[in-house]
Amino acid sequence: MFDSKRFLSTVTRKPGVYQMFDANGAVLYVGKAKNLRNRLSSYFRASGLTAKTMALVEKIADIEVTVTRSETEALVLEQSLIKSQRPPYNVMLKDDKGYPYIFLSSKDTYPRIAFHRGAKRKKGDYFGPFPNASSVRDSLNFLQKTFRIRSCEDSVFANRSRPCLQYQIERCTAPCVEYISPEDYRADVRHAQMFLKGKSDTILRELAQDMEAASEALEFEKAARLRDQIAALRRLQADQVAESGAADVDVLGVAVEGGLCCVHVLFIRQGRILGSRSYFPSEKLGLSGGELLSAFIPQFYLSAQRDVPRQILVSEPLEDQDVIQQALSADAGRDIAIVHKLRGNRATWVELAQQAASQNLQSRTASQQKLQGRFENLQEVLRLDELPERLECFDISHSSGEATVASCVVFDTGGAVKSDYRRFNIEGIQAGDDYAAMGQALKRRYTRLSSGEGRFPNILLIDGGKGQVSQAVDTLNGLGVTGVQIIGVAKGTTRKAGFETLHVVAENRELVLESDSPALHLIQQVRDEAHRFAITGHRQRRDKKRRESPLEGIPGVGPARRRALLHHFGGLQEIRKATVNEIAGVEGVSRKLAQDIYSALHHE
């Protein structure tokens, strides 16, 4: 039993961070405080605690505190600990990926426009961030149709001798074969830049003037193209009534209901809504909307490698708003303001975000209830004593034995746990041996779980028949893994959904469920996700292998020698035909290296 009185008598009143641990030493919760003693005392008062907070307090076996110089410093340290330790009672974001951008190169005579995610190393302009990849692709699609800027890779662009399909479908002006002058192309690029900066009205005025000038010069084809650009921009403006004004802001609306919560974010740049995204953070303490935003905002923005706008608009007031602003400003290197009281367009944006959060939370609640019912039905049909809270499913994908990949997907009562998904590149087996591939993937996965790298599932689904299931049983037995229910999912004779046979290893029985069974629907959902994840990984691995030059794997043949070889012979096929003496005649290639190159190319 944790002695709270004795502990509190030793705690300082300075700002800092506290970590709560259970009896096994696992961290339960990480928090920050302006006054550590006052904040920690609030957990142990006689009344006024919510049921969820009381459940946390009952599990506390130890508390550690770290004193900081300020509350702002405590906030930064708190977020670092939350992200590294992922305590179960903290607000947790499942998706912390960097956001995508539109990239427009600047060093080229004919700049390229493209999708970009990751570090901004290339020289050029980056527009965004966009909330997701589909938002970027929609914008790119509009820009290509309207301004016809090239999107091809530089290596493709440099080696074209005739226009590609993009020119044929009027999404590019074929600068690769100089069908457009550098001056006209730069004008299109400038208009695309202005559009991405929210200057559509200025573009429309310029295009109208250019159209009139083209008509007067009897350049009717050019005038028609400018007319189409004006029409496309006006249609887009008509669809964006709520996006008037010029601002770079993020707008956050929050909804909390029935133990679930949703934060909806509108991303607005240059007065245009680039897109939006809903987040459903894990939250176990019954926080209010304002408290949830106070926990969400630091985790969302601090050290997250995403651009932070100068203003963040919120639907609820934040109790520690000043501290969060200071931390965000220090992290971004410029002033960041969090604003609650709004009017005009900004009040409308907040209302939109709030409504979206409420609607998406209602949809999520209905989906969660449906998923919970499927898990309960699965417990019933498998005659389990407890509700299975975690499922894993494995699948194998390859093309005639090439580039074999195994997938592992994870589901819990909240749905897919994508952060726990894993892929395994299978090596060292006979091509097409699915049993060996399954055994290797399971061994690698459960060896790591046995070492404490993750949680064991209640149920392991194997997409396959008795052979695959036997392989799974042997592998887990060999690793000493117990307590995992193994279920084989075999397709029926028709190989259609709804006719699957389940092999229940623990009871040595086969089970065929009705096609409308909620338990079967859950199994199909998990199985299909494993199949999708495996196929995606296999295709990526196969395509990467096929894109690689056979010269890349030869020791001693770096980029310079590859270029020399290809330049000397004109292509890989000619190198294959060459003798050792001919290869050795290339500058920088010794006879020994020539022999290695010849052997490598003729060994395949």
C-alpha cells in the first residue's frame, strides 16, 4: 500500500515532472506541475476524485519526481517522457507521422512539382503541411490539370525523346522536348506558386489580362487555354465559401462523450482550408474538453517535425495556455499564440472543427459498439472464459517465390493497432515454401515478444489450413510460448468469403460459422487486413528489387564506375555481352574487378 502522507511530506513545492509506477515498476502516468506538492496532494484527497482517477490512484506503488527550473521546462520534459514511455493513463496519439507537402523545385530550368514527405533537403519551395496524402494528391491533380507543370522524376525528364502520356492527356506541356518555352513555363510555375500561397484573385486578374492580349494577337489556342485556367480557378473558389480571408492557422475542435474523445484539426494556410483530420487519442482519466486539448496540443506539436502556424485556434479555453504557448514558441523559435475567443471567419472555422469532432465521435462510438459486439460474439463461439482483447494475424505473400514477405497485423477492441503492425522479409528458404516462411516470421515475432518487446495476443489467427497451423503450433511450442489461442482460417472449397473453416487448436475441432456471424466478420476483417498488408509489402520489395541495377550489388562498383560502364557500353545489355577484356578496357576498372563484374552478371 502506497504511503501517500509520508511521501507528500517529502515533496517539494517547486515545478517539475512526476511519474507514477505500479507494483511491477511499470509507469502508469506522467504529469507536470507548477507546484509538485499541491498537484500530487490533489490525487490523495478524501473526495472529489472521478472514478477513473481513483482507479489510477489504487494502482500506484511508487512516485518519482524530477524538479525543473520552470513549468515550461516541466512541460517539455513531460512530453519527452510520454513519447518515450507511453504510459497507459496519459493522453496518447497513435499517429505521429510527419505531414506531407507539395514540393516545387527551384534549381531547374523547368521546375518539377511533386508529393513530398520527410526531411526538406532539396532546394525548392515546400507548401503545406497537408493533413494526409489524399489532400496532397487532390491539390496536385488540380495543379497539373490547370497549370500543366511536370511531375516526372529528373532522370526521366532528362532522357525523354518524345512526350509522355501526361502530355497526351493535357496534364503537362512537354518541356522535356521543348514544346513550351522556358518563359511560358516559368509563368505557369509562378501562377501555381501564387495559387499555393492563396493568391487566386491576383492570378485571375493576370490570366484575364493575358487572355485578352492573346485574343488581340489572334493567338486563339493560347487564349482558350487561359480561359480554361480561369474557369477552373473560379470553380474551385466557388467550392471554398468558408475559406475566405488570409491566415496561416490550425483550428482544433474537441468532443468528449461516453469515455471516447475526438480532436478534429483544420489546416488553414493562406486563408485556404488544405484539409482536416480527426484524432481519437487514448484517454483513461475522464478529462474535460479543455483538459484534453491541454494534453493534446503539446504532444501534437512539440518536437514533432511539423510546421506550427503562428496561431492555433481552439474550441475550449486552456487552463495552462500561457505555459503551452511559451513551450511551443521556444520549440519553434518564434511566437506562437493559442486563441479561444474569436469572431468572424475564425469563429466559423472553430465551429466547423467542433461540429466535425462531434459528428466523427458519434460515428466512432457506433463503430466501437459494433466492434465490441463482434469481440463478444467471438468469445461466445470460441467458448472463452474472458473477452479476447488482442488478436494477431499472419499472412504470406510472394510472386512464384520471389520477394517473400510475411505480415503481422494487430487488432484490439478499439480496432486496428497499426503501430504494432510488422512485416518480415523472408530469407534463406526454398522459393515458394509458405510453411517455412510462416515458421520464420512467427519465430522472429515471438522471440521478440518473449524478450519483452511487446504484448502477447489472446488469439493468433493463421491464414491457411492445417499445414500452416501445425507450423505455428510447432514454432510457438519450440519457443515455450503458452497462453496464446491459435486459430487457423482456411478458405472453403469455393474460396469465397463466408465459407471459411476455423481450426481451433486448443479443442482440436473445426468450426464453420454462419455467414452473418459477427465473430466471422471480425475474423474476415483481420484476415483481409493481414492479406492487404502482406501484398503491399511484397509489391514494394519486388518493385524495389526490379528497379535496382545488377551492378549495384557488386563489391567495388560504386556510382562512378557504374556511370563509366554504362557510358562506355551504352546499357546493361551490352555490358552483359562484353568479355572480361572489354570490361577491363573501361577507365577505372581493373582486370580483377572486370572478372568480378563478368561473373556477377553471368551468375544470375
